[in-house]
Amino acid sequence: MADIFKAYDIRGIYGDTLTEEIAALIGRAFATLLHCKKVVVGRDMRPHSEPLFAALSKGLSMQGADIIDVGLCSTPMSYYANGILGADASIMITASHNPGEWNGFKLCREQAIPISGFTGIEDIERMVNEHAFDPVVESPGRIETYDIRPEYLEHIRSFAKIKRPVSVAIDYANAMGLYEGKVLEGLVHIDPLFDTLDGSFPNHEANPLDLDTLVRLQEKIRQGSYDFGIAYDGDADRVGFVDERGNVVPMDIITALIAQELLDQEKGIVFYDLRSSWAVKEVIEENGGTPRMSRVGHAFIKQQVREAEAIFAGELSGHYYFRENYYAESSSLAALYIANLASHSDKPLSELVRPIQRYYASGEINSAVKDVEAVFQQLRDQFPDGTFLKLDGLSIEYDDWWFNVRPSNTEPLVRLNVEGKTRELMEQKRDQLLTLIRQK
């Protein structure tokens, strides 16, 4: 059972590693850990999300927790419900971008504060394995339903500042982007792709990080006349963008664009993850903001954003965090800010991003290794004169290039990101680093 308890959530194959029996035990453990009395529970469109909801709710109610069933929703909607309804905790039933046979749980405390491996998931795993729960209460918790969607949509739509008509193509990937994307309806013209819910993902994996999943959206953009394209992931807490030419806009460049828009309204702290381009920090500073670097992972960046009362944060993976959604993701608020920006400018998106794409990045490259620490030591030995940063894995920076290598939380892999001031330098250092890494 241990392999379902991940660094940031609980995730497994339905009917195999994740069953209704296990879901009920997780519900009991969750309520025992938090002693919560009011829990928001939402779910995605996978066919087994419904039976998992029933089993999870049974476990929660056995420990005396009342359940606010917000039904089908995006993960950002579940975060909003947690905060606005004054819940003690929330659980979103989803496996995000994983294939249709997968499902899982994203866990939060009050105010949408995430629970990670170190802050509760390991405790839940131990309780489930040992059946170490509080006693069953005499009066079980109750279930009430609540439709959070109208309030969430009204709240996010309040940030619209569309000055001219904007046309977008949206790839919903047969997933919860269909609910999240309703924020944009009536504000911009939408041409949809794969706009029926289907938890088997019949057209492609709902993962905008995988560039192969963007091909149909790119084709549609190139065949029509659009300002940009949008692609949601499975539970719509991540979003990717392509420009009016159908070219993919790197997700860290979107962080810089949104930071520009927000800092024009209010100066403040903006976080970016350590894989992001040098340009992100530079754009934040150029627009009067205070840049802060974060380690990778939503639980870490959300904690830092909340503690610093930052106005915004972005990750290279397409997570965009807003103070206006309890320092959690809102993919459609990210899309709305890009629409605002496009409508304010007489330049297309490709020209708006060009000044930010100042450097050359490798993208994230995975390598299987046997000994992660040996890899790190080899790199320290090879690059002793660089500036070292140990925020997450190993980062070494020079005047004209930098790299980060960090271990995967779930697989025997290390992940490499390299950026240089010229393409030739980046490619040279990328190849040199991969040779060193793959020797181990």
C-alpha cells in the first residue's frame, strides 16, 4: 500500500492499489489526524471518483466529521470552497493528469493549506497501515451538498479587464477544464476542443507539460484566427498556453507575463521556482516587484507564498498561485490575466513574450541513476568555482549559464535543467552534464 502515498498527494490505480476499502481507511485517518469537523470534498469526472467519494465520506463520518459535498469541480474550485466556506479541511478526489485507471486524493488543512508527505501524508499512511484511528463516534457526521461553482466563477471573473474582443481556442482534454474554463465564457470568444467529460481520456492525456498533447490545439490555432490557445490538465490546477502562431509559450515565461500584469496594479513579492529562467527574476525586478525563489513542489511554494503574503507565484510545471484563491492555484485566473494582457496590447502574444525569452533553456531532462548522492558529488567536483545553491537538489550558477539537478520524489531519476545566454553554450553544457550524470 505504501506506493500510493506520494510526496504531495495520495495516488494509485483504482481497484488495485487504491480501493474503496482503502479510501474509507484514509477518511478515518484524515479525520483522526486533523480532528476536523467540517470537510469539503470534491471530485473529478473519472467514473470511480463517485464510489471513492462514498467510501471516503463513510470513513470521515465514522470519525464524526461532516462532509460538504461540492460534487464535480476543478481542484482550484475545491480550494476556494475550503476557504470561503470556513472548512477545517478539504479533499479533492482526482489523479490529475494520470491515465483513466488512476485516482487519488489531494489533501488540505483549513484555508487550503496543503498536506504533503512531511506534513501529514506519512502520518496518514502509518494510521492506515496500523489501523490506528480514534474510536468511532456514536453520532456519525452528515453529508450536505453545496454547489461552489457559481461563487467561484463570479469571484474569478471579477478580475476581468478585457478592453477588446479576444478569441481563444481551449483544449479541455475531456476533463475538469470544462468546469474551470467556464470563467472565460462570455468574456472571450471560445473555440473548444474535446469539450465533453470522459474520464477515459479518449483523445489524449490531460497534461500540457507533455508537448505531444498540445499538437491538436496547435493545429487548430494555425488553421484559424486566435489570440492564443489554452490547455488544461486533468483536474485543471495546471494550464499551458500557445501563442497566436501555435507555438508553445514556456510556463515560466507565462509567470513573468502575469507578474507584469499584477505588478502594474500593485507592487509586492512574486515567487518563482528555481527551474525558471533568469528572465523571470529580471522581469519582476523591472516592474517594481520583489522576486523570491522557491524550491519545486506546490506544498513548498504555497507555504512560502502564504508566509510572505506574496501576490503571486508560478512554477515551470504550469501551476499558478494567487492570493485571491487562498494562495492556491487558479488556472483560469492565469488564463484571464493573459486575456487581459492580450486585450490591452496591439501586439500579438508572440511579440509580448519575445522580450522575455532572453536566454536558452534545455527543458527538464530525466535520467535514471543508481546513486543520486554520487551524481551530486561528481557535479560538485566538476564545477567547484560556480555559485552553489542547495534550495532543492543542487544548483550551480555562472555568469553566462546555470543548471539545477534534483532527485525525483517518486522515481529513481534525477531531473536536469540548464539555461545559457547562448544556445550553443546551453547545448554544450547540457551534453556535458548528461554525460556526467549518466555515468552514475
